Amino acid sequence: MVSPSTCVRRILTAAVAIAAACYLSVADNTALPRSEMRGSLATSSVVAHDEELSPNLCRIRDRGCLQAGAWVQRPGQLEDITPFYDGCVKKYFHICARPHAAWKSLGFNVSATGAQDWRMRRLLSWLWVPANADCNLSTRSSLLESLSGRRVLFIGDSLTMEHFVSLRCLVGDVAVRDEHRQMEPEQSVVSLRGGGFIHFYRLDHFVHESTDVVAPDWPSQLVQEADVVILNTGAHKHARLGDGRNRTAVAEMAQTVARTLHSQNKHGVFIFRSHFRPHAKCDEVAAPISSLDHIPPTQFNWHTFADQDNEWRNVFERSGPRFVFYNITLATSLRADAHTVLIKAPGKHDCLHFCLPGVVDLWSLYIISDVLETLRSCQSGELRDSKTP
């Protein structure tokens, strides 16, 4: 008879092997040939469901790839771990790795001791293994193929910008035709060689600061042209929302955002990325935590994130097949060790943002390709809408 401990060990061994294979699959695609670049958001009244009558639309779903699973440490030496960003010459703040050995070509800031380089190798030694066996980690080539000719728009705060930066670095310099950044209003646009673009538009609030009116203040043309809109601004406090505790106000905001998106775009998909639970003492954590129960009392408005998520989920799930609430909470929250705390000045801890490369990459490697491929199939008529009962 096999003991329980033996069963656990066998399961973990298999999980590590699978995760390592996934990692290597991604890493093997870092040197993408140019030849592969060819041409290369309440109630049911939130929005009118006229689009559900179209035979070429289907419901795009969150398959739960980041909702359930575990972080496992891949076998091998830290010396063997290299980043799978194929170049990212822009020096974005949240990129934590330093140019030492394999990191040198990425344009990172110099680390005299190399300590941060070794920290990054340790952070990347942990791999996410989803509970859903049907979840597949995208390779760079499949990510680029799904992005070809597509327009992805990120709207939100600095965490949403991290998602944008992660996707930008994952596609690599070789896939970028042109890149433009401006500060007023803050936005970045990356044009891809295969057509389409990745666009970030900075918006910290969906409520006007001066008038206290819920009115999404983004250029309507950006939304109109996008195939996918990804948004979240929840980390920023606002008096009207009672730091997020006023759930009625949050629901009103989500409904207004949903109606606005629906009125401005008749073909794309709208994704609200869920919040994660920041760890107020992240500087004391050296490895992924095993449970959300291990997260201490939070600061700022972090304790309201779960309530905010509930309201956004309720609105988006009732707003039609083009609205998706994507849950990244568990996989992200467990990485309390991966925040940018160590690159801040002494005494200043950043336990909200994450180091890149890292956990934020999963938001793209599990979500972007899946959504875009499903959207492509829907629009080509290969799939039909299946309304959730």
C-alpha cells in the first residue's frame, strides 16, 4: 500500500516536470526568427445585449488558469536560469533584473554586487502549475501569432502599466516596428511588425476628481479601434468610493464603464483584470507563500480589493458575451516574495508592484493568447455563442 506522503511526493514530482517543460517551451521561443513575423464590465440592464443575436459571437470565458494551482520550484541550478524576454531596451522602472551574464543584453541597470541578479534568478525558479490541465502557457511565437493584426488597449494605473510593460517585453524588440511614449496624458504605443499595436493609456480613476461624476475619461477612438480592452484602476483611492468600501458606488462605476465600453466598441472584448492581495510585509518573505491566509493585515485601501472585485464581476458577468472578469488573484497573491521592495530606497517598501520578469508575465502568457485566439475563432464563425444559463 502506498503511503500518503509517497503519493504527495509523486504528484509534486510530476508537477515539477510538467512546469519545467512549460518553462523550457517558452524559453525555447526566445530567439524568434523574423520569418515568423509575416505580414508579421449589477444588473441585466447594464448594456443592451443586441450583440448576442449575432451568429459570429461567442462568450469568451476565464478558464481559471490563475485561480487554482500551486507554485513549484523547478529543478536545476540558479546559474541555469535565464530570462525569456527577448530584448526590452526601454528601461522601465519595474524591471528588477540587472545586467550580469545572461541579463546583460536586456539593457537593465548595473548592479555592483550582482545580488539583485541572483534574486531574480531565484524568483524565476518558481513556476506556476494550474490545477486545470487544459491551461497551456503560451510560447512567444504563439503569443506573436495571436497578436498579429490585433489592437490591444490597456487602460488603468501603474499596475495596468506593468501588464503592458510585461507584454511589450515578452514580444521582444524584434517584433516591434515602432514605439512611442508621451507624458501628457501618459501613454505608450507599440506598433508590431505583424500589424496591430499594444497601447497603454494611463487613467488612475474612472471618477472625475473635480466634478465627482463617474465618467470614463479616455479617448473614445482608442476604445473604438481596439480588439481587446484590459482595465483596472482599483489601487487608487477616491473620496466618492469611500476607499472602495462603498460597494454601491463601485457597482455604479462598473455599470457606467460597461455601458461606455459597449457604446464605443461593437466588435471587441472587454476584460477587467481582478485585483490581487498585496503583502504588507513583503520584505520578510523569501519564497511563495502557501495560502492567502498567510497574508497579514493590509494598508492603504488594499483591504477593499475583494469587495471591488465582487462588484466588477457581477457587472461584467451580466453585461453580455464580450465582457470578461479575469481572475488572477491566487497565483499573483501567493508571490509575496516577488515585489519590487528591494529596488526602493532604504526604508521605503513597495509591496504593491512586482518585479519583471516575473508573475505579471503570466497575465499575458495565460490570458492574451487565449482571448485573442477565441476571438478570432468567434469572428470567423467557427464558434457560436453559448449563453450561460
